[in-house]
Amino acid sequence: MGHQGRVASWRAALAANHNSLAPNSKIGATACPKSDGPWELRAATSMARLWRDQGKRNEARELLAPVYGWFTEGFDTRDLKEAKALLDELAQGAIGQ
């Protein structure tokens, strides 16, 4: 399964399970047009960390950047700060390659 297939599978699994997740989040509902955006951000950040550690830096950035881009506020929350720090790290790696 290629990268796009893995991402599609990951998103489908997340969408199927998002109803079982707690409805509360530190990121407000208006921060992201997708109701499950905060959960997708956490999942994408975790997956991006794993891929970074496996040397898949480009794939990690390609996964996390669009999810991070959904948000329009809440940038002082831990989840968005962590995602931004990881994106910055991944961007630095791309520059140095």
C-alpha cells in the first residue's frame, strides 16, 4: 500500500472511530471547520512523529501540514504548539537534506 493509501486508511479509521472519542477538547469547535479536527491533529502529530523517527520526514510533513492548516485559532494550545514545533523540525530537516 502506497503513502496515499496509508493516509486514506488512517483517515477512514479515524472517521469511523471519532464518535467514541470524548467530545471535549482544549481547542474550541470554531478553531477548525471539521468537528473531529482536534482528534485528527493529535493522531496526525503522533503518526508524523513515528514517521520522522523512521526516517520518513517528507511523508510526516505531508500528513501533518494539511491538518495543521485547518485551524484558524487556538494556536496557544498544547496540541497546536506541538504540531507546529514538529512541522518546524521537519522543515529544517528538509532544508538540510
